[in-house]
Amino acid sequence: MNAAKRREIFTRLRQANPHPTTELEYATPFQLLVAVILSAQATDKSVNLATRKLFPVAGTPEAILQLEESGLSPYIQRIGLFRTKTKNIIATCHLLIEQHAGIVPDTREELEKLPGVGRKTANVILNTAFGKPTIAVDTHIFRVANRTGIAPGKNVLAVEQKLLKVVPKEFRQDAHHWLILHGRYTCKARKPLCQQCLIVDLCEFKHKNLAEASTK
């Protein structure tokens, strides 16, 4: 895919959604961190259902530590891998208080030292909480980047590095959100909604579902 086509893709995505953001609900960087940890192998909807009850009761590291694992688990038990996530969140709260005065760090190195925080989670926090032009590659973005031809790669790191290289600077801050939303609602895994896609004429996917898009 050439640079002009990529620029047009992101221009259209921006026109359709000028101010994209995460669908996770949060009020502070710490709450976003907890929500992202919970979102691994879970839907944003299920996470929001849990945190709407959790955060009013315990929305800070100190408050969650007061709950302890036994008190935190009931809030998140409907989320996949909740036992592991409970342990990670409690351990993360301990580290935040002991090493960062309860404040979420704004560097990748320090974020990735927190239990339950890998590269993808760190990228989300750096981008969404701190406004840094990182691109967190999840399954949606990996699929969209490869399927459309925007930034093909064999693994998530390769796709991330390719996106950081080819996405024009003016779009880099919001590229993560545009691509994840496009993958979640339009460029779906099993049956992409090509007939509803605003970049269908730019996409390089060879097996487009254009049955209802003959007039496009």
C-alpha cells in the first residue's frame, strides 16, 4: 500500500470520527490501568459493567488494597481470568504505592514492571492517559492492518512497528482508536461489513464482501 492511499484512509477515518477514544469507562489514569488489565480476553462492555460498581467503592490503589483479594474478586468475577487479574491488580496497587506514591507512571519501562501490564497495555495507557503517540496492537488492529494492507506483519510487534513507521504523524495519536473501532464494528473477523465500509475502495483485501455494494 502506498503512502497516498494510507493518508486517505486515515483522513476518512478522522472525518467520520474526529475525536476517537477508548470505550472503557474511567476517570483517572489508575482507573484506566485497572480497566485495561481487566480487558485482556474480555469485552469492554463486560469490563464497564464491573467497574461501574467497583470504582465508586474503590477507585484508587489505596481503596482497592483495603478490599484485598477477597473483596475485589466479587466485583470482577464475571470477567475471564478474574482470579489472575485480581492478584495482578492487588500486586500492581502495592507497587504503585511503594514505588510511585500511588501515581501511574508515564514511561513504558515502569509500566511494564507492573503485574498484568505488557506492551499492549502500556501502549494504551501511554496513548490514552498521557497523550503519547503509541499504537497498541490488539486482535482487531492486527486483523485490520493485515487485511487492508495498511501495515502487514507476522506478529503484533511487527505490525506495531510498521504502523509507527507508515502512519502519517498527524494521525498517529488517534490511529489506535480508529483502527480498533473499525475492526470491532466494520472490519469484523468472520464477516467484514465491506458494503458499509468507508474505506472499501482503498482496502487491498482480496476477498471483499461486496454483494450489497455494487453501486459503490
